[in-house]
Amino acid sequence: MMRPLYIASFVLITVLISAGCCSNNNKPESNTDTVTFNEKLAKEYGADKYGMKKYVMAFLKRGPNRDRDSVESANLQRAHMENIGRLAEEGKLVLAGPFFGDDDLRGIYIFNVETIAEAEALTNTDPAIQAGSLVMELREWYGSAALMGVNNTHKTLSNADISQ
């Protein structure tokens, strides 16, 4: 039971560090410098008074149908990545990524939706879910609204075509 909580906490810390919010470049130079509340950005990101918002997190797990040849596997992975890109462009998928290793827990999605039902509908558009290669466990999650800026920041850092 603690493993998903541990993973979620680890993911949030990793995202915040990789997004640069905790780097030395963003720290005030002295104790007299202060961070100013950005009302416009808070509203745009859907932040509450704590700078947080509700998401739905999906734990992607190994599904029952994984026996495919290398060509089928590559085509399915390409379709899976294209779906991730589409959901991110629509603003529905805030964060996605695989876990290292080869155990049953394969990766996560963090959806910008209010309900499990909405996340499930989005999950069902994933070709890897449709093919039974992956299954998902969905959980409501309360996290930093700053995650809403990750996809735009990521675009400035990526130099690869993820569909290949």
C-alpha cells in the first residue's frame, strides 16, 4: 500500500527538480528577495490557495497480452507514444514516463481531469491498453498546480521525435 505513495512522492520530487523549480538558478539570491504570487498563472493552472490542484494518476502495469514479434511491438509502442503526445497537446495528460527495470509496474500518467471516469475514458484511447499490453490503476491525486507547465517546458528541452 505504501509503494504507490512512495512512487508518487518520488515522481513529484523528480518532476519539480527536472522542471527547474528547485535549481539554484531559481532560488532567491538573498533572504531579502521574495517570490511573488502570480495570480494570472495560478488561475491559468487551476491552482487553489495552496498552489495545488486535483489530478488523476495512472499506474501503468504489465498487461496479460505481451506476446508480439518485434515489428508488432515497435508499431504498438509508436502508437502508444503518439497517443501520449496527443493527450499532452490537448492538455489532458500533464506527465507521463516509464519506470526503469523490468517489473510489472511500467510507468505513470498524470491526467489533468477531475474524475476517475474521465481518466478511464482517456486511458482507453491508449493502443497499448486496447491491445492488453498494459493495464492501468487509477487514483485521484492532489499535487502542485505547477505541473501544468511541465509539457511546455519539456518542449524546450526535447530534441527527439518520440514517435520513432
